[in-house]
Amino acid sequence: MAIPYSLALVLLVPLVSAPIVYFLGKQMGKKVGWVATLPLIITLLLIASLAVELNGGGSYSESYSWAPDAGLTFGLLVDGLSIWMLITINVLCLMICVYSVTYMEHRFEEEEHHTGVPTPNSSYASYYALYLFYAVGMLGTVLTTNLIQFYLFYELMLVPSWALINNYGYGEKERIGMMYFMWTHVGAVILLAGILSSFWVTGSFEIAALAGVVGSPMAGWIAFAILIGFFTKMAVFGIHIWLPYAHGEAPTPISALLSPAMIGIGAYAATRLVIIPMFPVFATFSTVFSFWALLTMVYGGLMALAQDDIKRFLAYSSVSQMGYIFLGLASAAEYGVSGAIFHYVTHGFGKCILFGVAGILMSQVGTRSIKEMGGLADRMPITAVLCLLGFFTIGGVPPTMGFMSKFFIFSGTFSTALAGSTTQLLVAVVSIIMTVLTVGYSLWTVRRIFFGPLPEHLKDVKEAPLTMTLPLLVFALFSVIIGIYPKLVTDYLLPFLANAL
Amino acid sequence: MVDIISQGINLPLPLLMLLLGGLTSLMVGLLSERIGVAKLREVWMIIVSAATLTSIYYLNQSVQKAGVLVISIWGQLPPLGGCFEIDTLSIFMSGSIAVLGFLVALYSISYMEKESRLTEFYTLMTFMMAGMTGVVMAGDMFTLFVFWELMGLSSYVLVAFLKSKWGPIEAGFKYLVMSATAGAFLILSMAIIYGMTGTLNFAAIADNLRGAAVSPWIIALFSTLVVGFGVKSAIVPLHTWLPDAHPEAPSPISALLSGIVIETGLYALARVLFLTFDPGMFKLPIAFLAVLTMTLANVMALLQTDIKRLLAYSSIAQVGYMLIGLAAGTTYGFMALFLHIFNHSMMKGMAFLASGSIVHETGTRDISSLRGIGKMMPVTSLSLFIALLGLGGVPGTNGFISKYHLFSAAFGSGLGWLGIMGVLNSALSMAYYIRIMQVLLGSPKEGFKANEAPILMLTVTMAMAAIIVILGIWPAPLINFATSASQSLVEGLSTYIGAVLG
Amino acid sequence: MVPLEPFLVSVGLMFVIGLYSLMVKRDMVRILIGVEILFNSANLCFIALSTQVPGFVDPYAHSIVMMAIVLDGTVIAVGLAMVMNVYKHYKTIDIRKLRRLKW
């Protein structure tokens, strides 16, 4: 018994609130951040009610007609695959909104010091309005059933995040904003080319109709074109170049959304659009993809070890984690793919904690360079614990949920590898050994930042205010609870994928 | 099912209104100067455009009833005499012309306030719209040519309107010479058609010439037609007049030129090519021209520093996308072409109007010196932002809807490589649109001040921005209209022929 | 039947002369003369093709050519008005000296 129109409301509530937030923000200034959390709380309640209803399988969909003569329907679907994606995105957006209130205040103060111009209220207003648009884009991408609608939300994610980097980023924000936009946009138009070709093969724009592509001579090209769009978003090796710049120079709350929430949507989309409907086509590429995934994983890990700037370090770590997710997808097995989606959730919460910690360090300590930090555990105990938990989550240490997700991924990889060729087996073994890289860079960084002697210039560092640490504590709580009780997630994922594959 | 109305001089109602409106506008202008009432001629212009819009609506009803409406001009029945043949496609195009003309007329009340010779301005604008309406309603080649030249003449003078500066005159002269040459090519093509069939009537040509085997004369005909219509539509390499003409013309005229004059050229090309040749024949040459136009224009646009010149090159690139729809040659392809014609008129028209407001307030066209304009002219910048998103093909705007239809048509008719080139060019074009957006969103330099534009200009730009977003979210009615327009062209060919030849 | 070839040859010749004048000459008036020659070659082509119907000369083509001459004349008149304007301001009508708009 679900609330009627709940899916449409999930999209409409933030969309309609965005202009309201803008106008309120021009009056209220920085306090409007609290107002902006309201739509996200409403959507979270809606999604939670759907989650309760879906327990044990099944799906819930709504469909509205858009332009039926042109083959466009506006359909919204939530099932076992997407429910946890929605929950993750929503919780992340909500908590980061709370986090941004303090962080952006600090950021604008910094800029006032720099330029001497007081920050107008419209800066806060447009930040939160764009933030809500971004949230709608991400939620919409996960919910759609129609390919053109999917492309609409996919690009809708792009424009607000570009505007946010362009206006509120660090460093050469304009150049980097354009770099981010162009890379992802070129990937997206190749995706569009694939979608349009598939329309001529199957005659419909529905995602379910993509199964009809299998068997046509263009199937391989179409699958590849669609996948390129998602790979650019996921920043696999070779097309990853934009990620360290964009995530490094975006304002930290936005990095916290870009990295965990958005790039993983590429993985979800790959599952929904390619793996499930066009499974035979995808399975033929399995070996190549697992090799590519391993390359991404190792490259990200090694580059992360070499970084001094904490945000670029986390960005490369994201590249490496996307490699894990890609590995899970490449295995094309039930456990592997569900592990990949589960790892999206893990990485979402874990990386969010880490970017949050990075933001705390930037605002409290005043520097982004790891070299200049040290021994901060005394002064910032909560932050240190959070950082450790974050790294444990993505590193796969029990009792965090990272352990379960990695277990699933490797389970899937090995099940395919044992049934396949020796190259696949080799890739699987090497990838397990390479997990040591993740743990390595995590612990080394924690040691450098939080332990060891406290340098002179950091003697007055204080702990971060509650509004910044509370969201991160919420994430850590999720991580541990799901780690101990992974049934919460797997109950939805596994049955769905068992059926679909 | 068709009546051939022939009683003396008989013109379709919208055309009659525009022509009479133009003539009387001259007199009203002189009157207003004599009696000193300031806004009389502007109000007359608004009345004329609104009346035209209403008459198109009524004409549409007669066309829907009759299928195809044939109006012969001089009492001589076609195929001997000239005629107008009006089907849904003509209604679609004349509707686009009238809508954009009305909005631009509203805008220029405020924009051209301080200029002199306004009587000539409004008269010429009315005649230009009359010419365009005549072109889209023409039923034979010579009627098309007469109104084509009317449209051209008015636009030459309008481009060179601000004659105290050198720029407009050079641009106007270059435009005139190139367009006149194209006119000569058109006469040559008419001669070839006449030599081959003995008539210039479209229906008779479609009956006789269509599907003929490719011979040197057919190739000569095709090339002269492409050159003749291509100069006005700004197909590369015949586009060189456009980057000079559009920036130098006054902003409302740039909006009209970019928004609908070059599209009328494309309409004429589409109509004549479709009626004279089998689509399979011109698929590859037009596809080749499409790629050339898109790529060259996008690359040149990246190098521009003047905002109106950048928008002019962007128009050329958009013409390239429209040529993709023409190359596809199917009902779907033509539907995409006409849909994009209307959407582009809204988007590019509004982009020129909004940048016209900006230039009006700040006095400069250089992009880098306009940095931070978003903070000072928020409403205009928001409208310009939406127009640029639409031109780049970002979903949520009507530009995306028509662009994806164009690329889809390319994939559907076997020209997959053309579709890929199209999407990549679309992505490339975002690069220079983002450059303008960055300038809009940036922070202003010291001492840079500008006021928001006058309320009338604001209303027009906001209304067009609203149209862009609404049509992007709810495109169904427009898509239906464009589909019926394209069906009347492609599938209604036999009705078209039958209407005249019986 | 009047032989067609001489007509077509002269049309082609006039066409080339017109284009040459248009592209190469520096004087604005000469450019306009080139355009006019181009127009006339197209008109000549029309007349030439009208003689091909055996037995009589089709008046349709001639009426079209007369209207076309009027239109061409109007276009050239507007062009000459622009030339006069340029001369009044800048005392020269050499387009190479007056080309100021860049690429």
C-alpha cells in the first residue's frame, strides 16, 4: 500500500522547491541550507515507505504519457536493483546538505578575506537551488524506464554540477568545469547515438525493449556505444583524466556528491541498460572488461599513493574503487553484479565520509597538503575515528559493509573465472592481491595525517562543529549496521539479479 | 476536393495582409511624423502582425478541410499561370514566420526607439515577412522567385540599415552581391526546368521530372538549385556573407534573419528538391554538405570573440543539422527538419534578442568584456542561458527534442556515419556555448555597470524562454503538427499533384 | 527549329564573364555590372530554351524573362544606392581598401 504518485513526488518535490529555495535564499542568506533539507527529507520518507513495501521482491512503477506519438513515455520504476541506489543517493544528498551549511559558510568567508567583497545572498541561494536540481537529476536517472527520459536525466545531472564547479570551485575552476563538462558530454552523446540506433533496431525507446537488440548485426556496436557513455562517467582507465581535476577542484560537498553518488550511477546504468537486457552481448566482452577493470584498480591505487593534495588523493582512490565496481560488473555473474551495486552503496557512504573529513581538515586546519598535517588525532578525535571508519569501509575491513561488498565482487569474479579461461583466473587472483593497495594507501594516509608528532603551526586546531561531524557519523552508522546485517541490502539485490540474469 | 479560386488578383489572406500592411505602414509612418503621435507606426506594425497570425489560423482551417488549397493569381489556370498551393507545410512555415515576426516587432518597439528612419524600418520588415510568406505558399517556381527576391531585397536594405557606420554597409553589399548571384543561378535553374518540362509549376514538375534518370542536365539542375537556395540558407561554402551580415544588422533584424530567413531558404530547397528529384538521388550530396557545414561552422565558432558573430556561426552549424534531416529524405527526416526550423527560430531568435539587449545596455559586443553581466542583468542572462542550453541540445529544452529527432532520422535511413558526426558536432558546439555561459556566470570586473533591459524587451525574451522550456517538456502538439506538415509533403505528393492537374 | 548550341555557348560565355567580373574586379560598380551580366545570361538561357518547341515560340518564357529583368534591375538599383552611400562617406569605391570586417 504505497502513497500514490510517490515516485513522481520524489522527483517533483525537489524540482519545485529549487526555485522556492532560490527566492528564499536571496532573503535569508546562509540559513536557507536548512530549508533545502526539507524536500530531501520528504523524498527520503517516500523512498523508505517504498522500501518497506518492496521487501522480499517485487517492483513498483508509475507511468505517465509524455509524447506517445514520438515514442516517449515518462515511466518511473523502482525495484530490487534501484531501491538501495535511491536510498544511498537520497541519504547522501540530505546529509551533505546539512554538511554544506557550515562548510559553504566557511568557504565564502575565505573568499571574503581574499577579495574583500562581501558574499551576496544570491550565492547561497543559487548554490542550494543548483544542489536540489542536481539531486533531482541523480534520482531521476535511477528511476527511469524510457531511454530518452534516461538521457534527459543523465544530462540534467551534468548542467547543475557544472555550474556548481564553475562558480564555487577552487583553483582554475572555469577551465576544470569545462573539462568536466566536455568529457562527460562527449561520452553522453555517444550514448545518445547508441540509443538512437537501438530505436531503429527495436522500434521502441523503452529500456525493456533493449533486449530486442540481441541478435542484430549492430548489437555489438550499440552495446559498445552505450557503454562508452557510462565508462566516461565511471572514469575507467583511459577516460579517467577529468576525474582528479574535477573532484579535486570542486567545492568539497559537491566532490562528496560527485565522487560517490554520481560516478557510480554509470555502473547502475550499465547494469540496467546493457547487462540485463543485452546479456549475451555483454558476456562476450567479459574477459576484456575484467582486464580493463584490473588496470583501473591498480592505476588508481598507485596514483593515490603518490598524491600530496588530499582531495586529489581521494579522487584517485575513487578511480580505483570504480575499478572494483567495474570488476564486479565484468564478471557478468549474479554475485558479481550484485556485489558491484552493493559496492556502489559502500563506496557511496565510505567516500562521502572521507570527503567530509577532507573538508573538515581543509576548513579547520586550513591546508590541503598531507605533508603539512600530522598528529591531529589528539586535537580532532572524532574526525580521526571517522576517517578510519571511512577507510575501513572502502578497504573492505569487517565489520563495515565494505567487507561484504568486496566478498560478493570477488565471489562473482572467481565463479566466472573458474568456469572460464586461465587469463580470467589470473586476473581474478591478481585483483585480490591488489586489494592490498587500497588498505596500504588508506593506513599510510591516516598515519600521516592523524598520528605522529603534531607540528608547531597546528597547535590551535579545534574539532569540527557538530553540523559537520554529525552527517559523517550517520554515514558511519549505516556502514557498520549494514556491515553486521547485510541482509538489509542483499535481500533486495540478490533475488532481483538472480531472476534477471 | 479542391476548388481553384480564380477571380482576378487573388492572394492568400496572410500574404494580402502583409503586403497591404507594408504599403499602409509607409503611409501611417508619414502620417505619424506629420501629426507627431509617437508610437503610431509601431502600433500599426503590431496590428498587422497580429492580424496575420489570426488569418493564418483561419487559413489553416480551410486547408484542413480541403487538403490542399490552390489559389491562382491572374485568372489563368495553372499550369499556365502562377498559383499559390497551400498545404499543411505552408501553414507550418508561415505560422513560424508570423510568430517570430510578431515577437520581434514587439521587441523592436523598445530597441529601435532612438533610431531614425523608423518608417522605412517597419515597412521593410513587413515586406520581408510578406516575401517569406509568399515563398512558403508558392505553387510554382516563378512565384517563389518573385517573393524570394522581395524577401531578399528587404533584407539587403535592413542589414545595411545603420548606414552611418561602415560595417553594416560592407556586410550589406557583400550580402547583396552574393544573394544576387544566387538569384541568377535560380533563374538559370528555372530555365533548365522549363527547357526540360515546358512549365514551371511544382505539381507539373513533380509529375514529369521526378524519378527521371540521372543525366548531365539533371546534375546541372541539382547544382544550380543547391547554389541558388544555398547562399540564402548559408550552406558551406556559400555562407561567407552570414558572419558579417548578422552581427552588423540591428539585433531584431539579426533575430529575424537567423531565425527564419535562412530557414525559409532551407524550406525552399527541401520543397523543390523533393518535388523535382527522388530522395535517393540527393541523399549523399546533401549529407556531405551537412557534414561540411556543421564541422566548419562549429570550428570557426570556437575562435570568435564577438558574441553576435559567434551566434551567426552557430546558425550556420544549425543549418548543417537541418541538412541532416533533409538528407534522410523520409517522412521522419522531414518532420525533424521542420521541427528544428521552428525550434531554432525560437532559440536563435531569442538568443539574438537577448544578446541585443545586452549590447544595447553595455554598448560592447566583445565576449570577454561582458564578464559578470549575469549579476547585473539577471533576467536577460537567464533567458540567454536557456537559449544556449537549447542550442546545445541539452535535454529539457525543445532544442534537444528536435536534435535527437534529426540524429534519429539519420540513423534510420542508413546514414549512421552522419548521425555520429551530428552527435559529435553537437557535443563540440557545447564548448563555445559554455564559454558564453561562463561569462554570464562570472564575476564582473571593477567599474563594470549595466542596467537591466527595458521591460518590453525583457517580456519578449522571457516569453520565448518559457516557450523553449515548455516545448522541451511537452513537445507532443508541436511534434504532431510537424509530422502532419511533413506528411503533406512526402506522402501527400499525389494529392499535391492532383490538386493542380486534376 | 533554331539550333540550340550557339545559344548555350553564349550563355556559358556570358556566365563566365559575369563571374569573372564579380570575383576579380576591385571597383564596386564593376562588381555590380558583373552581377547584371550574370542575370542576363540566365535570362538568355530562358529565351534560348523557349525556341525549342517546334512550330512556335512559347510566350510563357518571354513573360517570365520580362518580370525577371524588372526584379534584377531593382536588385542592382539597391546595390548602386549602397555604392553611392559608400562614396559619400569614404570617397572611394575600391573594395580592397574598404575591407574591414575580419574573418
